[in-house]
Amino acid sequence: MTYLLMSLPFVAVALLVFVFGAVHARRHGSFAGYLSAWAVATASLVVLTVIFDNVMMAAGFFDYGVAHISGVRLGLIPIEDLLYPIAGALLLSGTWQMLGGEGGTRRARTGRREESSDV
């Protein structure tokens, strides 16, 4: 079994959760923010994965069996290695959105100053 085939079910489930999150965001008027937050998070994770996996493979910490990869590489890493951060970003973004998570501070969300209970 190849890493690509092994990753597909996880990517499919993550994509499904992401789509549910997108529907939720669209209904609540936060679709553009949802997509932009996902894009920034995904781009960051992909860049970091490419950098650090290449460093770890160059150092000899691990390698992928040639029989289990597609053969397409980005530096030293097989392209399939990028499916993990992409699936993670899809899954976490969708889950966060459906659970009602919001970014920013309370003041940014409500437009009001948060009162302190410290006296």
C-alpha cells in the first residue's frame, strides 16, 4: 500500500468536515474569514513541513520506502508528505467553525470593552 492510498481516507474525512464548516460559516456570514484563515494556516503548515522534513531527511532521521511513494519529490520529501498538514488544517478548521470557535478578543468580536473584575 502506498502512502497516497493510505492518506486518502483521512483527507476525505477532513474535507467533509471542512465543507460542513464552510456551510456553517456561510450561514453565519463568516465565509470569507473562514477561507482566509484556513488558507493562511495551511500555507504556514505546508511551508514548515517542507522545510523541516527536508532537514530531518537530510540529517538521516527517517526516509520513505521507494516502493511506497509516488516518486514525485519536493526536495527530499515525497509530495504525499504534504497531505498530512493539509488534512490537519482542513479537519481543525472545520471542527473549530462548527464548534463555534472565533478568533480575536472579546472586544474585537463584540465591539465593547471587556470589563475587568479586578478591584
